[in-house]
Amino acid sequence: MKISLNWLKHYIDLPESPKEIADSLTLLGFEVDDMESTGLPQLENVIVGEVLGRQQHPNADKLGVCRVALGDAIGEKTIVCGASNYKVGDRVPVAIPGAVLPGGFTIKRSKLRGVESDGMMCSGKEIGAGEDAAGLLILDGRPELGTPINAVLTESDTVFNLEVTPNRPDCLSHLGIARELAARYQRELSYPAVDNLSAPGDRPSGEEIFKSVSVECEEDCPLYRATVIKGVKIGPSPAWMQDLLSAIGLRPINNVVDVTNYVLHECGNPLHAFDARDIKGSKIMVRNAREDEKVVTLDDEERTLSSRMVVIADDERALAVAGVMGGQNSEVKEDTKDLVLEAAYFNPTTTRWVSKTLGLSSDSSYRFERGVDPSSLRFATDRAVQLILETAGGTVCGPEHVAGSEPMVKKEVELSTDWVRVKAGFEISDEEIRDSLERLDMVISEESDGDWLVNIPSYRGDLDRPIDLLEEVLRIYGTDKIPSGAVVATATRENDNPITEFSRRATNYLVGQHFNEVVNYTLRSKAEQQSWSDSVSRMALGLKNPISEDQSQLRHSLLPGILESLRLNQSRKTGASRFFELGRVFHEVKGKVVEMISVAFAEYSLGRPRSWKLREADDFFTVKNRATLLAGFAGIDIGRFKVSQIVDDSTAWQEGQAALIDDPRAGILAEFGLMNLERIKALDIEGDIVAGSFSILPERLKTAKRVQFQPFSLFPPTAKDLALVVDQSELANDVVRSIEKIAQKATEGAFAMESIYVFDIYEGEGLPAGKKSVAVSMVFRSTERTLKDKEVNTAFEKIQNVIREKTAFEIRD
Amino acid sequence: MEEELKQIVGAAKINVGAVSNRADFEAFKAGITGPNGSLTKVVKGMGQVAKEDRPTFGKLINEAKQQVQAIYDIALEAIEAAEIAERLGPPIDPSLPSPDSEPGSLHPLTQVREEISRIFKQIGFTVAEGTEVETEYYCFDALNTPKDHPARDLQDTFYLPDDADFGNVSKNSDERYLLRTHTSSVQIRTMLKGEAPIRIISPGRCFRRDTVDATHSANFNQVEGLYVDKNVTVRDLKAILDYFFEQLLGKGTTTRFRPHFFPYTEPSFEVDFSSSHLAKLGSDWVEIAGCGMVEPEVFASVGYDPELYSGFAFGMGIERIAMIIYGIDDIRYFYQNDHRFLKQFA
């Protein structure tokens, strides 16, 4: 909101500099975003002088040597001047020695080409009054010699652009802000006097012009006042009013409209003036709009209304959208003679809804939405009437037309001063509390022993409870003076969330593996998500109200973002080859979308593009290992889950070169392998990319349990190797798992098979087409004794027999 | 005989010069002490030696054996040294860089978040987490935000479609899903789940429907704090934030409160800091955080007795703090992921 310093000065003395006032406003809770000064800055030693005579400078063609009168105190001086637009007898601003002009230019007594000069006669630009630098600023009206220039050129102002928080609609006006400054500086606030108006009962009747008001929707409009003024003469408003309105960015229109705007910005009450001629039937009705009722508002737009909206109407049509904007059909025009002046209290919620629905916001709706003070309608009306009579003439008529009544807003709050101290946590005396409240126009109507009954002024709709008063006490006491204290830190017996712990371990691992952490936006384009895979394209990840197609869907994976980082770094030749991200992704399982915590990484399989020494390429098994470790940080042993090759469905991964573990019951999803070569090429990335991701439902992450020690055998193991011929499509892990089961059964009760692992895979010569050999090593061990060859051999025989009988595997000799 | 032994040892001394690897050595050794070796033959000839000469010859043979063994040892040592040298290759050039990737790096936003968590952990605050998708109840209603508050507008907040169904984001009733605009929702869920005393910080990603520019981002990270206990005061809030900002921004950092308004705190303040360590900022007050005492209505909505409990909450932007402490002038750097940016914070 824009607030003019000159305007504030109508109500309160403010000798402080604009900067000091801005600081005060900020500390009162009205943050000043910026301030702009117009007109002349405060200048010392710049006064009015008159050119008494001019002689040619002896040494310079373009300079004159002038005698200048500067008033009785200083007398006459000689000043050298280069301008040529003046004549003898002109009065001009003169900077005498000691003056500091805008830009820091200091005036001293000096010699100019050999002639003494006692100062400088100034152009408008030199003193900061406009842009004219062509010649001296010739002053109109022959101001007194020696007068400080600020007293002559008074049209300076500072406009504060300040933020008024939504709880303080009472400060959406100059009087409201002046009231706050008065409280802070403990100064008198002078409200404009409106006591020179005739009493309503003494006013001539305006019945022939306007008859009555009525309100049909009392909830939307609890109070409506209409005042008739007849015989006005429309014309421009006075210059002082135009200056103030212009300063806060309003365009002066005519005396009546300017008065309504002026009063709005003076005391915060929106008003509206109708041309009485246009009110058909001479009656105003506040009613709900008819469905699809049309009205052309003052901004030249035809508005289509709905039945929840409220209009000011005459017998035939809507004249205004209540609280939002007037209609063109009844606006004040050049030939308007008689006015009906509206002052009303419209419901904040209704006004906000109407304004939002119509997409139409105005200074009026802004204030009604936040809540105006209904008890100030009368003052605002009187003030507007007074100013209209002053600036447009006319006669105010009776009777007063009032519909509804002033809502009861008398409020009292019980406050204990001890409670204030307990909540504040520091010593603040009863006197300081009293002082703060009274400076804000609150009245302590009853008190006993620190228990007070505080009367709240009608305009403070935000003060209902003791806690609200605490804030006011601190505000006036000075929130910048709240003392610090010792940090109180009692134990809370909590650990960081498991997500936090998991994130730390995962990121530490990947950073240790030379990965760079990236951060990408959560919202991705629909096209990208759809192209990722068929299953992703079917997920319901779209937003209801995206800002653009580019950012319209929740990300299903961190990998698209990471690939973008790879591409950007490749195109910018930064040399970085490994990236990862940790964050939230979204996935659909059985018709429900879930939010998962995910970590994903991608790297060039060949590492750095050029190096003096080649390293072995990172491949599927490198990224499988990484994914397995990452899952391990979440307490998940990925080896226990079914892993499958990613086929056809995906354009993200290279077919046959990537794997998937998807277990919705365990709430995990892992993918790893070689990224689709064509996709990578289409993304303009050169080189093969291997990548992986691991995602888990956050609720499945648990704080790690304390481990229980398991004793281990001190006896030596016995190993047996077995090569099996199996179908090429058989997964090695499936082979291992079935042998494991058989072996466990074969050794049950006697000793244990400690481990089983694949040590060789072979296909080719010596094997039938479509077959491969999987060689496993089984390690047997007992916790009680050294195993005898015989018992191990017996078990090994048994295992082989079962394999022959119960499986499709063939044992290779 | 003696002559013969001398010859054998002499020949061995000469021939060993041609031995350069293990195979050569084995052949060389076999030629002397192998089953058909020259020395073996002499030993075998002992049988024909007269009995009385045997001790002398035996002594000579032993001497020869020892000499041959010494030759073997030296040869073997040389071979092993050569083998190791071959395995190791030429000496390294220690000035060459590692061909492995450059060191990895933690994103500056993560570092700042971790630093904030570390400082708060010192004074008993632990990290709480919540989901990025939230519901209108936990994001607004429970935080005393009026029904028609502009923050709820479709222009300002991202919503999920009306028929959206989230498996792991619980609703209060049938309110809408949205992308959280602050992490205050975590405070609500933490208060509902637990009991006082509560001391948490909740860092995380938030969303506002802003157009991206130098200071606005499609998503941003925030950290909020909540402290609930009996008799928590405004002064405690000031003390905690003073402690935090001095730890974060260096000794001599001061803060000041300015009155402000938030629906979920009363009284509410904005926090400015001033720090001589951050030369770019000079001595001006710089806005850094918002805070206040927990609004009684918020306590009421989570079923805490406002007469019994009090507390405070605060919040700040992680990007903004990172920009201040690292001197970064454009928020978009955080989301571009240029390695030349990332590695500066490694």
C-alpha cells in the first residue's frame, strides 16, 4: 500500500526524516518495501535571491558577473553565472557558501576565471527540482528575499510502499498509519474536524431527488447509508487533493470522485457516489443479483453476475457490484447535479468471493474483504459531504437514509499482567503494559491487582484474546528490545526420522563413490513421463492446476532429471561423469498413488571421456552392486527379492541389459542397468550410461534394530563344486536357490551348508545350443566338529541324486 | 675327483650368468644337482672311491654342494627380483593425476540442511519428515488458515485432481490433496502422533505456484521448527533463534524481531539478522525467518490444552540461507546442476 508522508502530516507532526519514519513503520509491523521521494530534497543555505545587475565577465565570453540581493540578513553579493535565460529583476534560487547540493556538490566562496563568486545561482536540476538544466530556475510570485528554498518550492513528498498484514485492515488508510505512528512517537493525532455540517434534522428535504434505501440480503450488507447532496458543480478537484492522490498513484478524475477516493485513503472507508438522475424510481435496493444479470462496471467491462453476488440496484437494474465497483449507468458525469452518496458495510467473505469470481479487484473490495470498521461509516460520510460541499458546492439534504444497524462491536478483554510476563518470559512492568495499551487507544476500564478489563477500540477487529494483547504490548514496547536468554534444552528422547538417517547414509556412500548430488524439480512434463514406459504413462500423476505442460506431473523417477544434468554437463564440457539425486517420487500401485523416498544415480560406463590411463568400464554388475548397497542402507536385502530382466515395456532401459525388482508388498522398487541406447542418443548424450535407482515407501523405513551377536564355527569348512547344465534363460539365482533348498534338506540335522555361490558361467563349445553351465560352490561346516570326508560325500551324493530326480538341471561331469 | 668338482663349480659360476628366468634356472639346476646332473654323477661315483679316501672326498663334495647352493640362492634371488620388477613395471610418475573421477560433491542445499540439523540437534531438536503431497486440512485448516485465505487459491497452490487417491497420505475427512506450501503440516502430524514435550525441525521441499525467476523457484526447500512444552516464552524463542543464527552465521551475529502476522502463530514476528561476517550485506538488517508463539487455535485443532501448553514455531528458506552464506545471487543455480557450481561446495 502506498502512503504519502505529506498526507500523514495532515494528522500528526512528523519532524523525523523519511528514513527514520520508514524504520519506525517497519518495527511497528508495517514493512516498508521501498520509498520514493519526489520534489525538492531538504536543502540548507539555498535561498531566494534577486538579480540586481549583470556585467560581462572580463575573461570569459560566456560568463556574467551579477550583483544579487539575498535579503537583509545577508545583503548583496557578487555571483559569477554562466546562464543566459534570466534578466535583471528575476528571483532565482541561490546556493550560498556552505550549501550542499544533491549529488554532494559543496558550494564555497571561489574565484572563477579571476573573479570572486559568493555562491551559485541554480537551475532546477541543480537543486533537485526537476530535470531542467538549461538555465536558472526563475521563481514565480516574487517570493521574499532570503527565504529558504524549501519554503518556496514545497511540492516535495515521500511515498512509502508498505506491507499491511491481513489482520490489520484498520491500517489501510493514512489515518490508520498515522494512528500507529502517534502510538509509537506518543504524539497527538488530529482527526479532521467535521463539525461544521448542519445537523441532519436541519437539512432541507431531498425527497424529490431520492426516496429510500432497503436491504434484502442483510447478511451480505448489515449496514447501508445513503446521503443526498443536490446542486453540485462537477469540475476538477483542488490541486492539493490532486497532488496527494497522484502521489499514491491515483488518477484525479473530478471533484466528487476524487473526494470519495480521498476519503477512502484517508480513513479506509470505501464510498461511492451515484448520479441521482440515474436511479430509477429514486430508490436503492441492496439485493442478490439475478442469475446472468449484466452490468457494465466503471472499467468498461460487461460483467455477468450470479445469484450469490450482491448488487446495488434501482427499480429496474443493477447500478453497482456491491463493495467492488460502480456501474457505468449511474456514474458521476460532467453534468451531474444531484448525488446519492453511499457508505456501507459489506460482508468480507461475500466481497472476497465476488471479487475473486469476477476477477475484479478494487481499492474498495480490497478493504471490504479485510473488514472495514462499521462504526466509522458516519464519520466517513460526513467527511465526504464536507469535502464535496467545499470542492463542488451544493446542499446536503435530509433525511438520512439508513438501512440496517451498526453491528455491536464493543469488545472487552480480560488481561492479567502476570500472565503477560509469564508469556513474554521477561520483566515488563504494569506501567509499561498500561502505557502500551493506552497508546493504542485501549482503555483499562476495571482493574484489581493486575487483573484488568481492557476495552478495545471498534476498529481493532483483530483483538479478541489476551494473547492478541500480548502482541500489542510487545509491538509498542519494541519487539527489537525482546531480550535473549539462555537456551533451555531438556531431553526429548527422540531420534532423527529414519528417512533422514537413510538419506545421510545413501548420500555419503554415493559422494564417496565420486557422485555429484543434483537437485531437480519435482514437476516434470507429461510428454517425458509418457515416453518413459507404458506403465508410467498409465499412472495418475498429473496436477489439477499446473502452471505449464513442462511442469504438469509429479515425477515418477529421479532418473530423467539426472539424465538432464548429465546432458547439461556434457554440453558445457564440465568433465563431470557421475550424478545422483535423493528425493521423493510418486508411483501408482493398484489404483493408489504412493509417495516414495528414492535415490538414483547415473554414470558414464567409461568414466571420464579422456584419460591417460584406461579403467575397466562400469557395467550392469557395478550398478547392481550400488543399488544393492543403497537398499541395504534402508535395511532391505535386495537379494531376497525376485529380480527380473526389463523387457519390451520400457524405453528407459536397454532390453536385456537391465533389471527390475518390484515388490509392492514390501514397498520397494529398484531398477538398474544400461540405459536405453536410443533414448540416450535422442537426448544428445554421447556415451553409454549405466544407472540405478532404489525407492521405498517412507513408512517401511525403520530405525535400525540393535544387532544380536551370532556365534560362528571355529572348525574348518569343506567345499564341493557342482556344474549344472540349464536353459540359457534360467536365472542363475533361481538355480542357486533351488540347489540351496535341496542341500539344506540333505544336510538337515547333521551340519549346515554355510554358503553357496556361483563361481563360473559357461556357454558354447561342448554344450547343446540354448544351454549354459552354471557352476556353484557349496561350503559345508559344522559348529561342533571337523566334518569327515565321508559324511560330506554322502550328503553331496544325496544332493546330486535329488537334482537328477527332481529338477530339469543336468549335472555336468 | 677334486679337479672334477672344481670344474663343476667353476662351470656353474660361469653358466649361471645365462640364467634369466625360472625355467632357465630349473634347467640349470637339473644340469648340476638333478638326477642326471654333473654333481649328482660325481656323488654317485663315491662308491668306487677307496674307503680310506671317502671322508676326504665326502668333505670335498659337501663343499662343492654348498658352493653350488650359494650360486643357486643368488640366482634365485635375482630371478625373483626380476619377476617382481616385471610385475610392478616401471616406477610411477607420482605427479600424474588419478584417472578416476573427481571427488563427488554434496549439493549445497543438502549441506545447508545438514548444518541446520546439526546446530538444532545440539539443543535437542530432532529431524521430523512428512510427505510432499499433503491435504488441505494438514496444510491449512489445522493451521488456523481461514477458509477463504488467498494462499488456498488455485493461482497460488498446486492441487491434485479431485479424484486423486493417495495410498500413504492420510486425510482428515474428504479434503483435497495438494502439494505442501510449507512444512508446517509436519508439525501438525507430529503433534497429533506424539505428545509434549516436542522439539523438532522439519526440513523439506515445498511448492508454490510461482513463476521461476532469480528469487523464485517452482519448488523450494524450507526448514521449520516447533517447540512445545509447559511455560515456553517469547524470550525462549528469541534465545533459540539467537543461538541458531550465531552458530550458523558466526559470532557477533545479532537478530531482531519485527511484528508480523501468520495465521498459525500469535504473536508473530519476522526475524532480521545482521552479521559483520557477511561483508556483502554490510551492517543492514536482512530478513531471514518468520516465527511466533503457537496460536491457541492450532493447539486446539491437535487436541492440546492451550492453557497447559505453550510453544513456538519458526521457519526459513534453505535456498535463501544458502544464497546468503555462500553469496549466490540467483536461485536457479541450485536447480541447474552445473558441475562448476556443485564442486565449489564439495
